[in-house]
Amino acid sequence: MSQLQLEVQVSPSPEHGAGGIEAAARAFSAGDQQAAERGYREAKALPLQRTESLANLAALGVMLGDVRGALEYAGRALRQSQAHAGAWINFGVASWRLGQHRDAAMAMHKAVELRPGQEIPALNYARMLRSVGRMAQAREMLERAAAHNPGSWRLQEDLAITCRLQGPTEAAAVRRHVLAALSLLTPTLPASPKASTTPSLPRSAADDDAASGKVRMVLLAVGDALDAAGVPFHLIGGTLLAIHRDGRLFPHDKDVDLGLPFETDRDRVAAAMSQAQGFRPLANPGMEVVVAGHQWVMGFRHIETDICVDLMFVRTQDGVAHFALGAPDHLSCEMPAYPLQDLQWAGRAWRVPSPPERYLDAIYGPDWAGPPAIRGFDRRWFDTQVSNPSRTAESLPRAINLVLLRLLQALQAGQWARARALCIQIRAREPLAEVDALLARLGDAEVA
């Protein structure tokens, strides 16, 4: 829970000398840690008295990791004024960072009451509530905030996220809120942007080799762990695509995909992965929603590399192979059942669908072995969730919702080429006016 992405608030203060706090906060946001720390030291030496100044000092303290100092400054601000929402926000964030979750939630609730349409306290409080499974309360609070601030795309996005976590029955609400967020955000974007502000792929061959080597290390470790436990598995998804097509794993991959027979003992798999060095379950295995999801998939994270491992349980029945993801989206795909064959790679024989080409056609479409640019976009941005030809009709609307949320994330990161690619893939599945408007604004966005 302590790793929640919570936001502090810095607001203008008319007090003499307090402008240095705001400048230090801007320096921190720009990546200048030294300037931010210098500004913090100088501000702490001043005899600042105004509530706004003290609340801002608390925000800066949180940014720089002085959480106890931040809590003290926020407390001083609140002793002067119980009606200052920023002081409550920063007090709540500092409390959360110190593990004082009840105090943090109460402080954020107070900030929401004082400023019911303000984004920061509503978003923070929603994240706190979601972290303890209180989805309905988070949704109700966000709906009130959005009613007070109907122009906020961030509140609409967070409503979509919250509704998605409530499960498949809320798919229509997810769609409504994510499209509202998109329609509000699109007019604020630069027209026909030509460069990404955050290149996300390695820029050199050496970087590519190092990144690919990390994925390879994780795959070998998982293979060894499952082999040692006598658990049969085979390569699927992007892992198979990379090895079969390119002879090495994709450097930008953040996960390893393996298929296991549906009748595999889940406890045996969990024991095998717990004995492997450096792997942790993706979520708390005691959570009911996670345990239920193990019917179809078990996820693990390799701590050193931050690479995930998705173990997909494949149910074969009546000539059909069925895959599914668990909560919250419950996405499914179906394809003709396949036998297995050996594929020699990295000095060992790996079991893979036979023939690999037919499986890859079913997951990626017939152009999986084509040129780098496919369907009007760079193939690096192919999104399997929405573009998988084997996606079931029942789960397709939820897959589109998920990719619409990814589209919002790409726009926030300035990943214009990825955003354009996602628009094209969504449109191929369902025409949406909001996506058409965004695509027109993006134009021929390219990556620098």
C-alpha cells in the first residue's frame, strides 16, 4: 500500500521568501534534485508563518523523502487553519508514506469535503480506497467530484479505472467514462505532434542486446524451475513470436508468456516458482479476486529485472484451445487445438505449438512475419488485447476498454506514435467518434 502514486499540492503563497519553495518544487519536477534540496534547506531556515507556506514545505518534504519533516510542517499548517485543503492533502500523503493509513485516509476525506471538485484529493482518496478493496466508495466519491468538475478528464479516467476494477458487469460504465476522458483530453493536445517526449525503447544495439539478455535470463530461470518440478509448459504469445521469427527475445518485452495444461496443479506451480530465485507473485495470493483468477493465469514478477511471467492455463475441449485472463477484464480467446513440437533455441529444446506459424496466425494475424510497418503503424505498438484475431466476441468490448485506457496513458506520456497505433487498432474493431477525433489531431505522429 505504501507504493501508491499519491500527489502532493503546491499552491501560491504571498509570504516573503515563500516563492523559493515553489521554485524548488518546479526544479524537482524538472529532475534537478540538487536545486530542489537547496531550495528546501533555504526555505526551512526562513521564519515562514503562513498556512500556504507551511503546506508547501510539507509538499516539498514529501517530494524529497523527508516525510517526517513533511508531516510536521503539514501539522503546523493545520493548527493554523483547518480549512486549508492543501495542508490536508500533504498531511495525508505524508501520513500514508509513514504507514499511517487511517490518518491518511481521514485527511484526504477532509480535503475532498473542503474541495469536492478538486482533482488531487479526489484522485488520492480514490487510490487509497481502491487499495483496500473499497471500490464502490471510491466510485461514489469520484462521481461526486466529477459532478462538481465536469471538465476534468483525469476524474473521468479514474472513474473508468475504478469501474473496471469492479468487474465485467461494469463494462458499459468503463466505456462511458473512458470516452468522456478522451473527448476532454483531445482538444488540449498539440495538433499533429511530431515527436515523442518519452522514447520508450532502447536506442542502441548494445542496449537492445542487454535488454533482450534480461528477458532470456528470466525465461531460462522459469523454465528450469518448472522442469525441476515436473510441470509441463510450452512457449506462447510474444515469447514464441520473438524466438520463432527473430531468433531472440524482444528487447522491449516486459513479460514472458508460457502455456500450461489446464489440469496442472496450481499449488505445484506456486511451489515451483517460490523455490526459484528472485520471483514474487504479482499480487497478494490471499486476495479472493487473485485466487479466483488462478483458474486461468498465474503471474509472477522477477524482482531484479522487473520482468513479469504469465503462466496461462490452456483448456482444450472439442478441438478448441481456450485461453483467458482473470480479473478484472476476463478476456478470452479461442483457436483450433494444437499439438506440440520441439523448437531448438539457447541450447535446449522448447515445446511450442505445432506448427508455430498456425498458432501465430491465430494470435497476431497473417502479417506477424511481415515488415516493421504493418496496417499503417509500427509493429512495436501491436496490442494483442484488441488486435488478437482469436479474441472472443463476448470479451472484445472489455478488450477495447482496456486499450482505450492504455491510449490515455500513451497520450499522457507524449507517446504519439503509440497512441496513433492504438487508435488504428481500436477503429479496426469498433468505430468510435472520440477515437476518430483523436486520430485526426495526431495526424502522422512520429517518434523522434
